[in-house]
Amino acid sequence: MNIRDELLKQQIHFKKHALAITEFAVSSDENFKELINCFLSKDIRLAQRAAWSVNWAAQKKPEIIQPYIGVLVDQLKKTDGHNAVIRNSLRVLEDLTIPEEFHGEVMDACFTFLQKRDTAIAIKAFALTVLFKLSKIYPEIKNELRFIIEENMDYETAAYKSRGKKILAKL
């Protein structure tokens, strides 16, 4: 299977198709590297579609994503990509133990997402969870996280409010 061709083959990208690509990608390191190359593509449509499969792959076989955590962190800093790439990168990072060398970059990116009004709500929700997990290591960020959640609670969607309330209760 050529992952790039498969990702671009259909007009609409369905979950069933994304899962089939995921199954193939996790079958070998070489196949997964091909998926990651698609995820990093300048072709926004290709990167967007690959992001979904990268997320599924990380859930199915978490150890396969470990060598690429730096790649996921780099995606958080891009301003010209598709929201799906950032959203799925955060979704993967939310479930992993992030190596210490990336903590600062991840915290900076997540706080930036939370402070921008135009950030997609799913990105904000995943950023909240990632920051909450990091606050267990860096308790000094708890006050800032609490402040941002409380400050935005009246202006955000039900999804943000729900996640924000859960995190506030744990802080």
C-alpha cells in the first residue's frame, strides 16, 4: 500500500478508510515512517488526513509514536498548517508521557492556544488536559491554568466549560 495515494484517493476521508491506513502503518516502522512523512507534508489535505491515522496509530500502538514526539511538538508551533494536525498532535500528547526536554515548548504552545480567542475548541480542550498533566510535574503553572480557565469560562463553549470544570475540581 502506498499511504500517500491511499490518503488522497477518495473525495471524502472516512473513519473506516483511516483505520485501514492505520492498520497498515503500524505493521512496520517503515510504514509508520511513511505515514509520518505524509503528516509532515506541505500538502494541507494530505497532512490533515494523515493526522487522523497518526492519532489512531498512537492509540493502537503507543510505542510506535515515541521516536516522533519531537515531530508532534514541532507541529504545535506551526501557524500555516491545518487545525487537524495540531488537534491530533495534542490528542496524542495528552495520552503520552511527554519527555522532559519538550515540557517547556509544549506548555508555551498550550498556553498560547488557550489565550487566543480564535483557537478551535478541540485544540483548547486538549491543551487544557495536557497542561493539567504537566501541572502535576510543575505545580507553579496551576495558578495560571486556573486563572485562564476561570477567565474564559463565560465565553467558551459547553465542551470547554465541561473540561474546564473537571480540571478546576482537580486543581
